[in-house]
Amino acid sequence: MHVLILEDDEMVGDLLGTIVASACPGAKIGLFDMLKPALYSWQQQPADLVITDWNLPDGSGLDLIREIRRTSADIPVLIISGRADRESILSAAHLGISGYISKPFQVDALHKRLTELMPALIVKGREKGGSTLNEKMEAACNSAIQLPGQIDTAEVLALMNRLDELDAATLAQQWKQEPALSAKMLDVANSASFRRSGTSVRTPREAISTIGVAMALNQALALSLDIAGKLTGPRLAERAHLEQERALRVAEAAHTLAKKVGETPTLYYTAGLLSRAGELAALKVLQNQYDESGEPPEFEQIDSAITYWAEKLGNRIKVQWRLPLDLRELIGAVYFLSRSNVSRSKLVMRAAALMAAEHAESPECRTLLRRLGIEHDEQGQNDARQTP
């Protein structure tokens, strides 16, 4: 499915793209901030859904709607505008729009309206023959990707960017409407790794104080990446659980190694958690295909899709989440590190990846540990597997 968004405010445009990606999984999204390129895009490739602003730097969104209605009477069109007067709404309604949403809009209201339009759009896609899995993967690489976790990964990463401003009280207040997060904080704080006095931690604020704000944010990040429960295909859910377990093992090993070499371990743990984001995104697209076709993917199809698309989707999602360059490089080191690289942080991540994959005895891992000045022993391997 192809969605055209015409909005001249960059932040609003990005938000619309994220909402569309959530409500219309697998959609290819074309985002424009000027009328003329949007008109050209429509003429070259008519969209299945159009969302447009009214007032634009080079014209009116109504001109785009008129062009659409000249050739198609049934393409859903939504207007999102700061003009909320009755006359404007009636003028737009005469063009056969599917909805008029005033700014500032409520995200939930727009998401609900898009969800209401989805059945008709899916039927229309099937009439056209639907799209292949590769087409869906390609579309995902060119649009916003929304992982179906219990909380939004992008929101957690935004909080991480404000780490210096946050304390336990502020974070507990921020998350008071997130019962899954509160339960996660309490579970981690009361685990053996953090128990100090033998007295149970009872409130999210106490829990965050116990484990620290940085680790609390990483636990929230892990929860946002836990998508297994949201995938209805049993093979997809099983693979999502496996990928998250792999990411967690890398995070724990990286955390331990970073402490051994005198580095602050929080960023390494974050990089480990994010190291399978591309694989999770591929599983989300496979779920979209399953929802549309009704045919569950075979194990071979899942393996093939992840092998070919995980890196591309991972690169896309790193840009979408606006990950800083140093974090992206740490994630990249999980998969590859040139022999000439002397960056200690990257040596840590690559060694952690090998240890997490139970390749601690490999020549590559032994060499990396020597370069880091870490004595290779059985106790070190055990330490790297423990939850920080």
C-alpha cells in the first residue's frame, strides 16, 4: 500500500509518518512538504491513501485533492489543517474527503480514523493482487517502522537523550500510566543482582532508585523491543523471542567487559539491546504479510527474510530513531570489525558478541580480549553471562 503525505511542518510530517506506519503496517510512505512535488508523485504513482495539509508554501492541499478526484472518486483523502471554521470544512467536504481533522490533532483520534479505513484499503490491495513479501520489505526500508512492543522504543530513546535531566522521581512520574514498565522495574530491582538489604522494593520510584536511572531506561528499552507477544504467527513469535534473547546476551556481555576495561557500561548495554532491531523489524513485516495472506511463513522463509533484509531494515530504523553516531558504530561492531580497528569501545562490542554466541574460545575472541588487556579465563566467561 502506498500513502502520500503532504505537510510542510517537518515535525508534524514525521509524526504523521509514524502514525501511518503504526496504523497501516508495511505501507510505503511518500512524505512531501510542497504541493508541486506531491502532485508530480501522484501523477507518476497514484497513492492508496492521501493525507494533506490545507495551506502550503506553494499552494493549497485542495489542489491536490482536485487532481485526485479528477481521476479517482474512491481514494481515501484526509485533510489535517489548522483551519477549523465551518466554511472551510464544508468546502473540503464538497471534494469528497474521507475526514477532516483539525490541528492540533490527537494522535489517538487520527490512528483510530486510519484504522477504520484499513479494511477497505486491504480489500482494495487484494483486488490489485496484494504485494509480495519483497515489496513489503522494500516499502518498510523506505518508510517509518513501528515495532509493536508494549511501549514505544522512540520514546524511550528520547528519554535516554535527556539522561542528565532525569531522576527516579521524574521517571516514575513519567511512567505511572505504564503498568508493564512498573512491573519490570520492580522485578529487576528485587532480583538477586540488585537486592541489598533483604527487604523487597515496593514502589517504581524505589525500584528506579535501586537500579539507577540509566539501567531503568535500558530495562524500558528491552521491554519496548519485546515484540514476541504481539506476533500471532507462532514461528514468528518464537523467532522474535530468540532474537531478543540474543540481544540481551550481547548487552550483558558488553556491560561486563566495559566495566572490566574501566568504561561506563550503560551505552554498551544499550548497543547490545539494539543490535537485533533489524531482525525484529523483518519479523514485523513478515507478520504484516501473514495478516494479509493468512498463510503463516515457513522457517526457511523467516531465515531468508532476516538474512537478506535485517541489515537494511536495521539501518533504516537507526536513522528513524535518530541514534547518535557513536551508538550506531557500537551496534555495527557487533557484526563486523576490521583487524586494523583499534577503538577500545568497538573491540568490547565485538568481543561481547562473540562471547554471547558462545565463541569465547575462538581465535578472534581470544585476540580481542588480549588487545583489551583482559585475562581470558572461565570465570571471565561466567561473569559476562550474568545480568548486570
